[in-house]
Amino acid sequence: MTWFSKKDKPDEAGDDALLQSYRASGNLAVLGELYQKYMPLVYGVCLKYLQDEEQSKDAVMQIFEELIVKATRHEVKQFRSWLYVLSRNFCLMQLRANKKMETLSIDNIMELPLVLHPEDNSSEASLQQLEKCMQKLSAEQQRSIDLFYIKEKCYNEVAELTGYTLKEVKSYIQNGKRNLKICLDNNREH
């Protein structure tokens, strides 16, 4: 079975009416009705870019959530084409974010042993020193570092758990890690 055949031309007038109705009322059922017509298209776009069925299914739902806001903010001349571009851009942003997270995670993992495993052989003393230095960090840095390094959460999960923005999480982790290193280095010198 094909999702779209040549005889199934998009009903642009109907799409426009549904979109205008949603904009006027804010009724999610109306937007859902419009979106449901194009879910196979959105899923196909997601599958093409993300190349993972489960991730694509999740993306279809996340794109609907974006649509709730963006459908009221953007001028839409042809809903089907606009939705295609919105879906493609969403997937490209996902791929970029995943690539950036992988790169940052590898970099952080490579630097982490320098902070958590100082060169001296006394691991108990090192852990005690690390705990003291952790207490000197701001609450935001402590929480972010604990979730990221100790509980092994990704940036997005840390942001969800703490309520911080993704930018704040990255900043707290980077600054906290730097402050830990400085504190540990200062204590080794004494």
C-alpha cells in the first residue's frame, strides 16, 4: 500500500481551513486532524534522515509538539510543503545535536580522569580531596557534574532533571570541571 498516490492530491483548501481553524481556536484536535493526514510523510522524512524506526517515531511526536507553536507563528502558504521542510529541519537539528553530544562526551571523558584520578597513589585521600573540592562548587555546578559524570546522564537529561537550559548545563559542567581541577591542583601543591 502506498501512502500517497498521484490521485490523492493534497487538499490544500481543506488544509488551509483546518490550519486557520486551529489558529483561531487553539483546538489541538483540529491541528491533530490536519497533522494526521501527513504523519506518513513526516515519518518517511524522519526515517530518511535519522535511519532509525524508533527514533523516527519519537520525532513524529516531537514535530507535532513543535507544530503546536510554529503553526501559529509562521505564515504557511502550502501546509504540506511547509511541514516537509519543518520535519527535515527538525531531523537535521537532531543529527547535529547528537553529533555534538558525541564529540563533547568523548572530550569530557578523555579529560575526566585527569580530574578524578590524580597522579598520587592514595586513592582514599584523592576521593576525600575531590569531595572537599566538590563542596566548594556552586550548587548548580555540583548538581550538573554529579548527574553528568557520576550518574552518567547526557546533557539533555541533566537539563530535564535540573530545569536548567542546555546552555547552562554545558556551562556548569565546563566551569565546574575547571574549578575542580584548579582546586585539586592547589591542594596537591600544599
